[in-house]
Amino acid sequence: MPVNSTEIRRAGLFADLPEPDCAALASIAVRMQYAAGETLFLTGDPSPGLYVLLNGQVRLSRLSPGGREQVIHVVVPGHHFNSVPVFDGGPCPVNASAQTDVVALLFPGEQLRSLIMDHPTVALRLLADSCSYLRRLVDLVDDLALTSVQGRLARLLLTQAEAGEQGFVQPLTQSEIAARLGTVREMVGRSLKIFEAMGLIRIERGVIIIVDRAGLEREADRA
């Protein structure tokens, strides 16, 4: 089934593009589906192109030589990923895997580069969104270098709680939390126990509930 302009507009960065730009993008887009846990590509693979996520979540990460994972970003619907190799001609810089069942649009690199020569507005949108992604990476480096594990954990819990029910942290395993924070599971477990002893959170049957949001915010602000 061909991709149409309506699907193109579901991507936030393309939402208000002129119809000729959307039609041109639709003409080269390929609809892709992946099951939860499936790998889209690995670090060092030749780039298949730029992806725009329509449904699901995609995990972008790197692995150390010892096998420890650092989550770079979790992509949500409406956002794109893998733009770097499209424009610099290099291999994929991260691993990408489907955290849930995923539907995405793939824009093959060579065709996309040709398209933006005739549709500069598309190039400007991609550049602006790539700069936003670069800012997130700078924030990640800042967190890893300058913020304690407890501070990073507090910030993650607050962020996950904003996406869920009032006071309830969206479910993540301790291994997943460790991968996002750039630490090990044991450190996450100790930090959660410290927060619980401080009365900041409560853990019931594996579910984390924020009890003292202001206190947790103070921990998030500590270096």
C-alpha cells in the first residue's frame, strides 16, 4: 500500500509542510514494521536511510566492549532517527531495536538526498530537528559527567512519572534504568533503597510510587 501525505504529516517535523513537499516525501517512503525486540540495525551497519516513527518506541543505544549498554535515546512517534549517516555517508552510529511493535517510514538515503535538493524546506526541517537531537546528546554527556547516579535516577523517575498516572512511575526494570543512566543494576538498586528510606518513593510489588515529589526534585538538582 503506497504511503500518502497524511502519513507523512504524522511526523511532527513534517506536520505543516506544503503539500508538494509531503507528496515528494511520500513518493520515496517505504512503510516498515518490526516486532517488539527486533533489531532495525546495528552500530557499523550500512545505513538503510532515515526513519520516521509512526507507532511504537525504538531504543537507540551503544554497547561497551564488555557488553554494558548505554541508552542514547528512546524514540517516540512523530520523531525521526538515523539522520547522521544519511548526510555524512558513514555507517549507522548506534544500535536500534524495537521496544514495542513498531511502524515506521523509511526514507532511503540516496533518494532523500536527491529530494532535498529540490525541496529545501525539508532539509531545513531535518536540520532543525537534528540540532534538537544534538542538544539532547549534550545534555546526556553533561548528566553522565557532572551528575551523580542518584541525581540522574531522580530525574528519570520524575520524567517517567510525568508520562504515567499521577505519582506512578512508568514501569522500567532495574537493568533498563541502569542502561539509561550509564551505570550498573546494583547501583540502581542501592539508590532506589536510599530513596525509599528517605521517604521519597515507595515500592509496591515492583511498582515505584513517588511519595515526596519536591524531595525527589531536590535530589535531581544535586550534582
